[in-house]
Amino acid sequence: MPSLPLAVKFALGFGLAANLAAAAGALPGGWIVLLPLGNLALLGAAGWLVWRWLADR
């Protein structure tokens, strides 16, 4: 498995933090922004991992 670049590490951390903050109700009404942003960040990181995995095959 390739080492993760800083952007992917940031996306994973931000995605998890945004989803946890949305689930915990950290910002009243903020979940409507945090949840999609967190999911997009996680989706982007997962897409990069799959792309690298397929490229190495």
C-alpha cells in the first residue's frame, strides 16, 4: 500500500471530524453543512486510495 499524501490524511481527519461534529450537534443547524462536506472529504480520500490500488495492480 502506498504511503498517504498529506492531502489524503487531511481529508480523512477532516471528514471524520466533520461527521462526528454533525452527529454530536456541535453547531446548531451546522449539520446541514458539516455532514455533506465530511462525506465528500471521505469519498475523495477513498477514491484516491482505490485509484492507487488499481494503479498498482
